[in-house]
Amino acid sequence: MKFLLIAAAYLCSTTAAYSTTKPTLRRTTTLQATSDDSSSSINTTHSRRDLLGRVFGSAAAAAIMTANNINPAMAEDVPAAVEDVYFGVGCFWHIQHEFIQAERDFLGRNDKELTSLAGYAGGTKTDGNGRVCYHNFQGIADYGKLGHGEVVGMAIPPSNIEDFAKFYFTLYSPKTGERVDPGDKGGEYRSLIGLPGGMNHPEYGKVEAAATAVGKKLVAGKGNDPDTYKTGNVYVYDSKKFPFYPGEVYHQYHDDFQSPPYGKAYNNLANLAFEEGRIKTTGCPDRV
């Protein structure tokens, strides 16, 4: 099933101007493929035989597989461990494009293994149906009113978190040290990072070092936090307490306003991911 990728009814430079909403329970699921959660953790894999070979040696691996009636030609793949993380700095269209390239460069992923999705995180609530949505005329689950910021969520090995953190800090303007789209104002465009455990993540020290190297200060996010523009701060959230909510289908693999068009090959990755079920409708107003 293909869909026509269109521009948002409100551009990334549009800020929310709505009244308050009723506080609701926050959904606690993270990046999982469900009926209303469009992301899936596509992992780098190694064959069962290769894994056993690295641990026991090739001869022992063959013996173990034979003893357990495992056909080497039909051995299932064993996925490498990955964790769900997210990064945000301004409009998510450009940031998704950059992290797609980072997945290719750091992890060698192909088109069907990419996990970076535009979405929302850092808020304290959802609507009564567990939704977080982009600005829409119906006023349904507006992410700005719910306290979320625009982010890109992805599933990566913990050993690569340092690489992705260092890369993240290159996405700031080299001239100002701020986000590249300063016209986007408000907490929706704040700088934020989500890690399992937040500042207690085993790799946090490396993330902090990467931030310090470019003059940024990491501070604990409390949820529904204000803008970070010209503060030098980057909020760090526990992604288990403040999970990632994938954005609408039409936001995925979208061109931005900071760069020339990325091209049809990039835009059409949304069609591929949608057909394979790696991105799904979210229950929010969408165009599919």
C-alpha cells in the first residue's frame, strides 16, 4: 500500500496556540511495533553458527549444532542487543535525515533495517487514547500542549551510543552553537536526549563528555520543560519514564527547510517502511 507524502498542514516553524487540555495517564510503552506505535527495532544480526563459532571455535560450534539438530543452512539469526534512544534539536525532519545517514555509516544498515523515526518525547502525558499528535485543526492530542518536544527515536547498540551522541552535537549550527532553525520557538523545539535510565545509563559519562566538548550542559529533564535556546542546556530524559511516540506517517522521510530536497529515493523510504509495517498509523490525523 503506497501513500502520497505531503507537507504538514502546519509547517515545522508553526508553534502551538491552543488552550489547556485535561491531564491524562501517560502511556509507558517504548519503541515497539504495535497497532498505534509505528517503530520497530530492526537489529544487526549474526547467524547462530557465527555466534557459536566466536564463543567456542568453529569445530566446537559445528559439534554443538549437530548435537542439537540445528541445520546450519536453516539456523535462525541471533539479533545483537539494541536500546531505544532519542535525540532532538529543533524540527525533526532534518534530524531524521541526518540520523538515517548515521545508521548507515555507523551500523552499516540498509534501507530495510533503518529505525530512525520522527516523533515526540519529553512530555508528561498523552490524551485519553494514548496519543501524541502534531498540531491539527481538530485539536487532537497536540504534542505542544502535552509538553512534548520533536525528536528522532531509533534502536541502536549501547556500544554505539557514544558515536551517535557525538554525531548529535555536530547538528548544531557551527556559527551559533544553537539549533539550525531558530525561527522555531518554544519547548516543542528544545534540545533533548532520551536514554534508558537517563543520567544513570552506563554510557552516560561518554554522552556528557561529548556535550562538554562543544560547550553544552546536560540537565535532568522533568517533563514539559521549556525551550533551551541560548541556554546551552540539553535535557536528558529516562526514556522508560518519558517514552518516544512515533510521529504521523506523513512526517517520515520528509524534506526540510534547511537543506535542498533530499530526493525521491529518500522520500520513498517512507513507502517501503509503511508497506513492511515498520511505520504505522498512530491514530492521529494523518494522510495515508
